[in-house]
Amino acid sequence: MAEEPKPAEESADGAQKDPKTAATGFTFSSYPEFLDFVHYLGEPNLIEFAEPVLDSSGAKLVQKGVHLRPGLIKSLQQFYDNKNLNEKIVIAGTQKLFQAISQKIRPKLLRCLEPGRFHIAQALVELSRTNIESLLLALLERQDVLPVFLRLDQADDPILPHLGEVALVAGGLAEQYCNQFAVKNPREVIRNAIFAGLLHDLSLAGNEDFLLEDIEKAESEHAQKSAELAKSTIPALPEAVANIIAHHHRRDTPYAPESAEPLAANSVALEAVALSEYMFVQLRSQYTKNPSLDYAQMLFYDLGRAFGQGRFHPQFRQIAARVWKKLFAVMHYGYQIGVVESQCLFRPSAVAYPTPYCTRVMCLHHVKSCELYDPQLPLEILRTIRLPGRPGEFAMPGRYGKCQLATRLPKGIDEELDADRWLSQFSSQAGT
């Protein structure tokens, strides 16, 4: 039986010590499973057997205690090959063992923080007062969480870096929101965002095309499946975290782009995870590569477009603009595009095209009864394309009518635009 959870404590770095950090053991139903674990862990790490290893007659082959030497493994292998080994092997979950496993998993989970390349997590971690990286690692070392990531890491699952980046960015966005808008119980909000981010795509593990599943196959219901899997694997998972996982692809009523209504505290973590997931799905599945825009610019163009379409809460736009001021101009351009698309009378039929320098608006659903529909000089699509700013949606080959909303499109990116000035205008409009 696991010990009853103890009250949470604060660690020296400000991260919360989780009551479930105390390690339990690992039980292996077969010797090959145990051997795989030993090879994964590496020879320098000692293993403490929680129970003696028995042969088929019940005699002790290995005493309870600390072991791990090549001779021991060789001996156990010989007994196993001769069918003399009891296949049940139990390893004590010592704190050192948990830390050794955690150390092996960290590089993949925190790959987004590697120096030398742009990643939005880096800026958020540097700005963090809560130390979101330490909070993530504290959650990883929980006795009920670490085995989940041990299995993923042993299988070299490609989803690990994605879970880490979404968790860090969601926690960072949640923290920035809590700081700017005085949310009560900020640590709980930030922790929930990180915890949900760690587990949000759990049901897509083992799938090398998990991002395509994420963006193009919403009907797969992977969000709900991930929530159910997380709850069954981690019985102590807070219900608030399970709810975030189940709804991390936000499809609710769009926000008004200039709305100033604050989010309820229990919605901040959900919004942060949904926004973080959207960013990375977009970044890895660009429908158009434009040599004049790098990945960071394309990401923020898409992000601005999403805010203009009302996909995410406008106050997170303020956070993004202030954290990444150098990318503000391209984000604002995308925002202007999204606002124009959102003016469609038969929303969401209007699609600004091409990406990113939009000069036309196509009527995807051929709404000829619309007063803005223009059948003249229709836009012709020669092959199936991924729709700009519409995750999981495509335009099939054919001729599409134009929309007069094109006259409202911005002429281009205003590199001289000042983020602080624009945001102050937004704030004053919101207050009236």
C-alpha cells in the first residue's frame, strides 16, 4: 500500500514538492522485461531488489538488497534460460532510482530548452518567477507519474519532446497571465497547466504522425481518450487537470478580438494549454513555406491570425506581444488578417489567401447569396491545400468565388509598429 499523501512543501527553488514523490517499486512480470529495464537504466546505477529473486523451486537466487553487476545479470540469464527463474521480479523504488530515471528522461522532455535555436519556451522559462522547469520536473518524479514517462522513454517515443514543450509553454503562459491579471491561487493554476500539458496527448503515444492526428483528425477524439487514459493510469490525477486534457483543443464560441472580459481562474490553465498546443501543431505542419519568413515569424503570423479569428482569449495576445516584441509586427499582421476573415457574414467561409502575404479572400462554401460574393475572376485551386489558419481543414481542387472582404486586407507587415502603443490603445478601448 502506498503511503497517505503528506502536506505539500516548498523546495528551495520555489517549486512545490509533491506528496506523491516518495518512490514505490517496479514489478516485472517477465525476466526479459526486467532485463530491458536494466539495459535502459545503465550499469552505473544500482538496483535494490525489494524481494529476493527465486528459482522455480522457491530457493533464493538473489538476496533482497542492492545489486547490479554484469555477473549478476549473466547468472540470472542462465537460470532464466534453463527455466529455473521465478519470473516475478520486484525492484524497490528508491529515491535514487527515481532520480536516475528522471535524469534519463529530462533531455528529451526538455529538448525545447536546448541553446542555439529559437523556441518560445526559452523566453517564458527565463521570465518565470515560479521556476516552471523545476515544477515540471517535480511532477515528473511523482511515484504515479514517472512510470508513465519511463515507458515512453524506453520506447523512444517521439511524443516526449512535444509533451515537454507544451507543458513548459502552457505553464509559462499561465504564469504570465496570473501575474498580469492578479489571478488568485496562481501556483495551482500554473501547476494544473503544466500537469495537463505533460499528459495532454497521452493517447497518441507510439504514433509517429501524432501531430497530423492532432491537427487533421479531430474526430479521433484523442483529447478525451488522453484524459481517460491519464485518469486510469494516475488515479490521483486532479479532476481539473483531466478536464483540461479532455478539452485542450478549444472549439467553443469565438472571443471578440478586442474583448476585455477577464477569464475565470479555472479557465486560465485550459486556455494556456489550448494555446500552447495550437502553436506547436501549426509550427510543425506549415502549409506554405515562404523563404522571406522563418519558422518563428510563421508561428507568430499564425498566432496573430488565431487571435484575430477569436480562437483564443485576447489577453493572451497582450502577453505574447510583450514577451516577444521583436515578433510583434508579424503577429499583428496575422491578427489583421484574422479580423478580416472573422467579418465573413457566413463565417467561417471566407479564407484569406495566399499565405502569408494575403491579397485575396476566397469563399470556401460558394455562398452566392452573400452580398460580398464576387463570381468574377474566381480563384482556382489546382491541388488539395491546407487552409491557412484552419487546422485540419482543406480546400479541394476547384474554382472558388472571391469575396469583397479582400478590400479590407492590410497591405503588408508594418515593421515600424510599436507593440506598447498598440497595446495601450487596446487597453483604453477595453476600458470604455
